Amino acid sequence: MLEKRQQLPQEQFIDADYFIYCLEAVHEMETDQVTETQENLGQLAMKYGIASIYKTCDTIEELEASLNALVLDDHNFKDYEIIYLVMEGEANSICLNGYYYSLQEIAEIFEGRLKGKIVHFSNAKILDLDEEEAQYFLDITNAKAVSGYGKEFNGISSSNLDKAFFNLFKEDDNMLDVVEELHQRHYNVCKLLDFRLYY
């Protein structure tokens, strides 16, 4: 399993009390190719001092193992405010290696383990939940919120808006203020990609 910690200059890392945990779905695990996601996390580290851990997965078992390792083994887990998922899928599912898993199934795998976290999806998949589906995910996992985009990729990656979103959280931990600020600063892109937050 590929794991890369985005390195910060040592003195910055000591100050970092805010981390992002990123899981990206890949087709082949044994590749050394640097993805756009890794490059963006590197920029977050250098420009904003936001540290992250990056892992890849290509099966549901690896997704579960990666998140379990974070929850059970990483003593910094409380510092991770955002779990950033870069994976394809439909409105209410993710796709790993050609298999689709509903967010209800994902919620049941991580029952009670995502307390206080924001689960954020890049626009590699659209996120379109009805009230019941969103509430079920939040209730079962204890996550604080689920966020993502209602519009398909269509050649426009959400990565710049994702970075802006993560950086605003570093400055302010009030989720609703952050979303309001994001819309004020990046209204056109929020509208274009249909940024949404379920809480």
C-alpha cells in the first residue's frame, strides 16, 4: 500500500495542528506515477502549511484497512479534520476497481469511527444525496459533514476549490462560516461545480 506523507519544513511541521488524510482510488497500486492529487497536496503543504497523508487504494478492503490504520494507529487522528476522497462513482456510491459501493455500505464499514470529521469528495465523482441518505451516513459514521460537488468533472477539476476549502478550515473551524466564505470568495466556481455540504 502506497503511503506518502507530504513533507513540510521541520519547523512548520511542528506547528501543524491541522492535517488532511487523502485516499485516492487508483487502477494499479504498483505505480510510481505522481498523481495530480499528490501534486495538489504538495502545494497545500508548501503554500499553506497544511500537512497531509496520502494513500492509494484499489479495493474496498484497502479503503477499510487505510481508514482503520488511521483511526486505530495514528495518534494524530484527532488532528485530521478532513478525510479527502478522490474516487469515481455515482451520486450515492464510489467505484473501486469496477465495483460500486453505496455510501450506506461505506457508512456501515466505518460505523461510529469518523466522529467529528468532514468527509470531502473531489469532483472525480458527483455527490448527490437525498436528506435520508445524508442523515444515515452522518448518523452511522458520526461524521460532522459530507461535502462534494453536484456537477460532473467535465474537464474542470475541483482541486483548486478543494485547496481553498481546506485552507479556509485552517483559518476557521466553524464549518458553516467556512462554506459561506468559500462561496463569497469563489462564487462562480462553487456555482459551476455545484459545491454542496450535508451536515
